Amino acid sequence: MVLARHTHKLRRQPIALAVAFALICLQSCGDPAGVSSDGQLRDNQRVMTVALEATTPPREADKLSLIGNVPIPNKAEMWPTEGCTPFVRDLQPGSSYSANVSDEPERVFIMPGTESKTLRIPSRFLGANFNVVSLRVSVFKEETVFIQFMQKGKAVITSNAVTVQGGAGPQVILFPLPHARLQRDPLDELSVRVDGRGGIFAIHDVEFYSRPISSWLPDPSLPAELIPVGSDLRRGVGLSNFRSLRGEFTAPENAGFLSFSLGVPNTLRYPTLAQARPSVRVELESASGGRIERRFNLRETSESARWQHVRVPLKNFSKERIRLNFSLEANREVEALCAVSDVRVHVPSHDSPSVLLVTSDTHRADHLGIAKSGVDILTPNLDSLADDGILFENCYTATNVTNPSHIALMTAVHPRDTMILNNYRPLIEEANTLAEQFREAGYATIAVTSANHLGHEGSGLGQGFDRMYRPRSPQISAKHSIDVLDYYLREYEDTPVFVWLHTFDAHTPYAPPAPFDDLYYSSEADPFDPERPDPDVPASTNEQFFAGLKDMEFPATQYRGEITYLDDQLRRVFDNPRFADGIIAFTADHGECIGHHGIFYDHASLYPSSIHVPLILSYPGCPQGVRIDEAVEQINIGRTLLELAGLETSQFPGQSLIRQASGSAAEREAPRFAVSAHGFSASLNHGKWHLILHLREHEDPAGIGAPYQHGETELYNTDVDPACTMDVLEDNFELAKELRAQLIEWLLNADPRGLAGTETNDAQTIRQLAALGYTMQAKDGSTQVLWDVDCDSELCRRFR
């Protein structure tokens, strides 16, 4: 650990001079190292992706074939249960809970009660015959359910848990089980496990389906997709022993290599391990008859499941056209699978440019040593980065929640228009992302995230990335994430890269490792000492993260310890030689309240505590030690990075932060808008004024006041009250009325198309988010118009 009080001083130059200097440097950055005069990488530096196609015609549509079903029993005791007393009922045709289209009654197995319950269906099941189980059920309220197959009393197959919303009629739950084929011995019981909080759980039927096992990997006739092997996702397609892959490319002149990765997702392992393991044969053949052949045995156990990265030198194939073939060799009685990913041709170059975007989750703007905000905190490495670049002191984010903020950053589309306002709704594939822009320009693209819910499956943010790491656990430390990044970068040596590194250390539960846990709080003190008096906060404040806490200063010291620990780890990244002449941006998705406004360990507001974030830029030729206090928006970082990389012509929205700060007075003073998690509230920040409008009724996040009402409005003067503790609306009513009308007009101009995908129903993801303090709202603002123009409450009428 290397720590020192920050002693450098950033120059607060006259803003016009500082920004003009930065703008000149931005314009001169049109030709950074490795970039041609038109802003593109040189031809010999571009990463060339090799497209693969199947050697056989595209497979038929992936249809589910019905294999069989288990009839509902005549008597409830035929299916043993725990936690309830079940019964069987025949529903008459036309009943709201009957899905039977015939004139015959429908038999339903009903499990009542609000306790956890288990149903055991005895039978004989062969895992080789099915890989999807379907339950048609009725539930009155939200319920969580998963299934297990038993073998002599032991669970050998377990599905993911699924959260089902209550409804007026039956709904189908599909449990994909591609790994069922690994069980060669018969299964003797199907167990259905239900949380029970939804009350009655009725089963209409249980059916078994088969789906082509190869359909769990991307079809080579379609664009490559991210494929997970453990926590490591790489962009590729599926290879089968029934279907080879082929491609063609031109070898670079006198140098270069072909690289690719091979991997088998754990659930798609080969089922007959007693026989010889499958192997992949890779063949390269040139037009002149030159040939290379390699074989690779697949890692076929769950413990060792990871990608194998391969490099094949091409120096003997200079400028020749090469035919490439991948084939999988295994017993043809059973289909074997392998993912082939990241197939590319590249010439190493020591001056390959690097672009690095670091997002520190939940990082307040005032928690940098160099911010000189009165906060006792050590961040020497971030301070040094600011010394070498530009510190934007007045940067606001577009929302106060992780996934929507990162989605806005990666698309330059405001959450108002993405309609993604929680951590449960992913970005749709049609969105245009920052990673896609860099990938199309010839960069390799890498993402390393430290929170599971930012993974591609839940966020959609993997679009455009060749590789993405997301932990299987809810969160990991910066050390773990940077270890992964180092591992990735070794495989992209001398390759132009765009890197997104996300860290989660500043987020709850605020548990920095030693010695950072004692850095700002005496190791001799006990913040949980029962002899201390109880703190003057609601009893529920500390329950989730600091049960029994007596000293309310303790969490703030641990939050600072987390940030200093993060800063210490970031030194490993900033000291990496490939970033020495690179473009670097450091920012956050949102801030945090640690007692501000009575809110503890959360960012559930649109006060500056939650949306004022740090922003540092450093790049070749950057003016050093400059502070810019003009109002800027985090959503414009993507456009800025593209322009700094010489990609001004990229079809990507937004405005360069430097150009934004150097624009006309009207441009610099344009209002900044934000929308809160779940669409509870919206804000407008204009000059010294900060207005918050509550868009619907919701609980006071501090837990001490009455719920906020639809139309309730707050106004603050940040010049005299930067923490926004004194509502001055009544003293400035006409101004508030004008700003409120401007905010409502902005809300009503939202793009109705949105960029939101289907909300997750994966119970594990929902539980992990709940453990981090995030909740799923039954009626989320991402599915509604944000402002009700017909609001006729007293709070709305007074502004007419």
C-alpha cells in the first residue's frame, strides 16, 4: 500500500483559457499514436474478425418437441408434499383458472398456504430424453419456484429459481435443463419447491420437452453472441461434432497471428466422460498449399471449465488467402459441443492505442483528495491522474441507479428515453453502444464488471464487447476485477483496445480490507459497543448492513476506506505501460447518501449527494492540472472518448465534454435533467437552482417522513446551500413554477420507443439485488409515461 497526503495543486485557470487550451489539445488528438489522419486505425493495426459459417446448411428452427407428461393424480396423497395440505380439484370449462379448451373438466393439484412448500412427484425419468420441463401453474401473488430431480434421495439436477407474477389465469414456466443429459442413471423423483409467499399454488400440468442441444450455443448462420464459460463471456458461435465451421481471411504481410478461444459451458459438457474426451481440430490451408493443423483437448469438468486461448503465427502465409476449418471430434452417437470465440487476425504493434473507461460505483464527487471538499480522504493515484489531466468539478449523472446510469453512459441516451429505470430491465440488442463503435473501428473491446447485475444477461451491456467478465457472486473487489483485467490484457498484447473497468468497492456493505478498515477509524474503538447510547436514527436504519451499530460516524469512515482501497488498486491499472500514453476517463454511475437528508447507505434521491459524480480525463497532449467547473453531464463521456480517439465521424450521439464546456453561454448554461430509480422523481439543475419534482407517490427514502405525494416539488439554491438542505420554493415560487414547467415539458418529450428489454424473472438475480439494497417495484416508471398531465391534486393545481 502506498499512501500519501495529496500535495499537488491543480490550476484553477480562467475557465475560458483552460477550456480553450483543452479544446486545442482535443483537436490535435485527431492523430493519436496508431491512428491515421482520417481518425481510423492504420490497416495493419485493425483487429480483423474472421466470420465463421457452418459447413452444413443452417439448422431448422429450434423447436420444443413434447416428450411426455405426468398426469395430475386422482388423489392428492399420491404426490407427497411438505409445508401444506394439498387437494385435487376438477375445474369446470369456462372457469377463469381453467385453460382447458374442451368440454371436459380440468384436474388441478392445489397447494394452499403461505409457508414454504415442497411437492414430490415420484416416477422414472431419463435425463437423456428431455432438457426442458414445463409447469403450467396459477398463482394469486408473486411467487418463486424451482425444481430438482432426485436420485436415491439426492438432488442431482437443480434448475434456476424463477419469480412468477400473480395473475388471473394459468401461466407457463419453462425450466431449461441442458445438463439433464449428464445423468445416465434414471431419476426417481421430480421435486417442485415453492417459496409460499404467494398463497395458493396450483399446478395444471407437468410436461417434458426436448430441444436440440446445439441450440444452447449461437447458430453460426447468425451474428456471434457472448457465451459464458464460468464468469468469462466471449463472443462466438457453436461448434458440434455434427457440424464443422469454416472461414476465410487474408494473412497479413510477413507477420501477424490468428487467435481464438475454445470453451465448453458447464451445462453443455459431454455426457460420456468415461470415453476419450472430445478434441477440436483446427486446420489452416493456403492457396499455395501451405498447411497448419492443431488439435486441442477440451477441458470437460466443471472444476476446470474455462476458455483456452490460442495464437497461431501466420508469418509463413504472408498476404495469402487462407481457408480456416474447425471440427470437433467425438463419439458421434452423442452430440458434443464447443464454443469457438474471438476469432481474429492481427499484427502486433507497440504503438497500438488504448482507451480506458473506469466507472467507480456509488462514488461521491467530493470523495477525492484533490477535490479539496473538506472530506478527509486519501486518493493519491486518482489525484495524480487529475494532475496529468482535467478534473471536471461539476459533473452530474442522469439517474441515481447503477444499470440505468451505465446504460445511459454506454448509449448516450438519457434514461427518460431508454425507459430503463431499474436494475432488472436490460438494454435491447438494437441499441447503439459505445463498445460497438470502438469495435467497428478496429479495436478489441473488453469489459470487466464487479457486480453480477451488470453482466450482459441482466443489463444487455455486453453488446459490442469481445469479452466481458461478470462475477457469479453479487459483487467482487477491485483486486479481483483488476486481476481479471490483467489476464485479459496479456492476451491482447500490442492490440488496440477499448476497456471498460467497473468497480463496486464504494457500494454497501462498506467492508474495506485491512489496513484500510482502520485508516479513518481507530482500531481501538468499538462502534458496536453495547454500552454506548443508541443513535438518534430510526431503528430500521442499520438493520441490513450495520445491525447493532452505536456510532453513526463509523459507516462514513468505512466508505472512505473502501475508496482509498480502490485508489490503491487502481495504481496497478494506471501504471500499466499500455495506458501510459492512453486515453483514460474516470467517473461514477451515481453518488451516495451517508446520513445526508436523513438517508443512510443509499442513493435513493436526486439530491447532489446522489447525482454529483467525479470525472477525470487524461489523454495524450492533455493540458495538465486543469479544473473545469462548468456544468457537464456524465452521459457525454462516450462521445468525448470517441473524439479523443480520432473517431469524430462515429455515428454516436452526445457532445464532447470539452466542446460542451467551451460552447456558447446558452450551451454552457443549459439545464441538466435526471430521472430517479423507478421513475419516482425527476430533477432539473440550472445554474444555482436545483428543482426536484415527485412524479408519483413513494416512500420517504429516509424512512422518517410521510410519503412523497404526486406533484410535490422542492427547490434549492446550491450557491448558498450546496447540500440542498433548505427548501426555498415558497420564497421563489414564480421561479419554481417556471422551472417545473420546463422539467415537465422535457419529461413529456420522451422517446416513446424506448430501449428496454424484458424485465428479469430470475430469482437469484432478484435476491442478489435485494441484498445490495435494490428493490423491484410492481409498477415501474420504465413501463409508463413519466408524468401524468391530468394531475389534479392540490399540489399540481397550485402551479397552474
